[in-house]
Amino acid sequence: MMRTLLISAALAAVASTSVIAQERGTFSYPVLIPEVALEAAQAALEHCRGQNVQVAVAVVDRGGNVQVLLRDRFAGAHTPDTAIGKAWTAVSFRTNTTDLMDISQPGQPSSGIRDLPGVVVLGGGVLIEQAGSIVGGIGVSGGPSGEVDDACAKAGVDKIKEKLVL
């Protein structure tokens, strides 16, 4: 009798869970707020300034939409679009742009991604994550190398890390 009751209770729990899952038509996820996006961009810009480098910094949300764009006064005219492209590429491919560089070289199976519209495969595009979930991306452009842009982007993410803890 007790065993039958336990089995019945377990089956009822499974049935009600699947009904709830089927009735659910939406999904909630964390969203990077503009104030925190701005803080990350400012920290990245300051990090580059500390190295006497003039850059543009873009922060995009998890969908690749621009939340913040900063351009230092002597950063090149191309840097805002490139920074946006780096941030968008990181979010779109769920990978930091430096990690995409090797796998997308000519002759590699993923080389075609470089030909897609808006993709920028250069160092400086870094994911912003909260508890394993992507909430945005940051892109930096204008440094003398992708490594410098990458370091500035990571400084921006490091600045806001404690605000991304659940």
C-alpha cells in the first residue's frame, strides 16, 4: 500500500511538472543594465588611456544590441564600428574574438565565419557573463594590437564582475 502511494505521488509530480512546462510560453534571463554597461566601458577606456592608447569601446547586450559606445578624442574614425563589431561577434558566436582567430583562419573548417556580415575576428571582443549565462559583450578597438584591445576589454569586465554575481 505504501509503495503504491509513493509511486502514485511520483507519477503525479512528473505529470504536473510537464504540464507546467508545456503551459509556460516565456523564459526569463538576466539582462545587463545600462549603468553597469557604462561602468564596464569607462573602465576599459581608462585602462587603455593608462597605456597611452586612444580607443573606442562598445558594450552590447546578449542580443548584440549596442548599449554603450565611447570613443576617446583621438581614436580613429574606424574604431567605433570595429568595437561594435568585436562585441557583437563575441556575443553572436558565444566566444571571445581571440578564440575565434585560430579556428577561422583560411583553410580551417570555420573560415567562412569571417565572410559573414558584421563579423570582426580581431582581438578585443570579450563576453560578459553572469553565472555561466551571457549577458553581453564588450569590444575595444584602436590599440596597437589585438592583445592590447583584449586587455582593455577584460579590464572593463573585471571592473563589473562583483555586480554580476547572483
